[in-house]
Amino acid sequence: MEGVSYQRFPKIKIREVKDDYAKFELRETDASMANALRRVMIAEVPTVAIDLVEIEVNSSVLNDEFIAHRLGLIPLTSERAMSMRFSRDCDACDGDGQCEFCSVEFHLRAKCMTDETLDVTSKDLISSDHTVVPVDFSDSSGYDSADKKGIIIVKLRRGQELRLRAIARKGIGKDHAKWSPAATVTFMYEPEIHINEDLMESLTLEEKTSWVESSPTKVFDIDASSQQVCFYFPQLLLHFFAPSFWAIMIAQESRSYGEAGLVEIYAKEDSFIFTVESTGAIKASQLVLNAIDVLKQKLDAVRLSEDTVEADDQFGELGAHMRGG
């Protein structure tokens, strides 16, 4: 029907949350919204990363450009990135990108005075803002405290020295990968499993047992009282392989018994399983929340008013088309 729209109200169910990892279900929406959320998490959630390096002294084996590149890829804690200004839009410093509202200053001074190799790491960076510092991976590293030295920038031998000043600024992954807060973001359709009870009844108990045990993980079981095949824990499917893999595996196993279609797996087109891994710049849960905020801002920017013609002035033919004009 012309002019009719169907509004959806997506729901999220959290399945697992850690500082750098999150797994959740996104329901009652379509693939376009799921993919939009994935792309925003990867490329449009802002973080803080080193963007300018002024090297005073460098007598190490690495050239200035190499060190500057390594510094840019060090993840920095970016909880306040959403409230910071982009340097290009900062009126406090006229876009220079070197004020407290749009940047954070770092200093590094290291010199090797012994015959032992000196590791210069991210922990040697001194920040002007205690809320923006190199990410500390020691809590999840599993190594002894003696090995918790941060990310290595360069190694120095006796007499070698490195002194520099660095400016970290707000940015997004679309501009450069160093600003991306996501190590990986993936989603898959949630599988829906149907057991053909009539075909299953045609199998003997021994064949049912063999069929159940053929699964790489314990997804199905046999009820002790009714001797019927039932779900042991169908959600295990979501932790390993996509529905297409299981469909192929189960179909092959079913054909070995001469009964195709014992179990069928379909992809729910309005339900998705997301896996999010953060670089540590922000927590994985905060990454999801920030991505939703950014996506809402982008939608607000293109939402067209139905009772004014301002959209036509701003968007031209596109505005008129979307309003039905």
C-alpha cells in the first residue's frame, strides 16, 4: 500500500560480556540494519590515537617514520572520545588540533645506559590527561608481572636515545584504521532447527543413537523415557559454525541412513548473532552503545520532515522523492 511503512522495534539480548569481548542477539530487524550496525562499529565510532609526532632525538635503529607509525597504532583508552571535538572542528585552537578540547599530549624520553637491551614500550609514554593512556593488556595477558611491559615501540642499546612529543587526536576508522575501536565485528543469522518426527520414527533406536553421536558437538539427545530425539542444547550451534555448515553436515548424515530431511535448518531472517572484539580502546559493551548512538545521529541527519519543504532545499530531488513528492 502506497505511503504505508512498517516500524520495527529491534531487541537486544546479551549472551556474554567481557571487557574486550561481547556476544549478543539482535532480533526483530533485518540484515540491512544489522550490517549498518556492524559497519558503524568498525569505521565510525570515534577513538583517540596518536596523529602527530615531533621527534627531538632518535639514535635507534628505526627511522623516524617507522617509530611514528608504530606510535599511531598503539591503542589508547578512549572513554571520553565521544565528548571530545574533532580537531578540524575545534574553535578553541582554530583547527590546529593542539588544545585540551581536541587533543592529548604525550612525551617519551628513554636512553640506554647499560649493556643490556632497553625495551621502550607504550608504558614509557607520559600522558597529559590521565583518562587517555596506552591500553594496559596486563590483566588479560596471563604472564608474570616481570613480563608486563606494554607494547614495544623500539629497542635501544648502550648510548642510544629516543626523545619525542606526540599529539593524540579524535578520529574514526573510516579515516584511518588506527582509530578503529574494533578488532573484529561479525554477525550471522540465528539458525532455526526442525526435526521431522515422522521420518525419525522410521529409524531404530540404534540408528537414532548413531545419528545423535555423529554430531561434532552434543546438540541432540535421546529422551530416556520416550526414546525420541530431542534438543540437548541447540544454542551450541551458535558458538561454532554457521547454519549452512550444520545444514550440510546433517543432510549428509541423514542421507547415510537413506532418509533425507531428518532435520532441517533454516536461517531466521530477522534474528542475528553478533560477536564483537574490541582493541581495548573502549570496552566491547561501550563500543556497541556508542555505535547505536552514532547510528541514531546519522539517521537523524537524514530524517525528512513531512510538514515542511526544508528537505527539498537540503536534499533536492532525493528529499522530494523520499517524501513522496
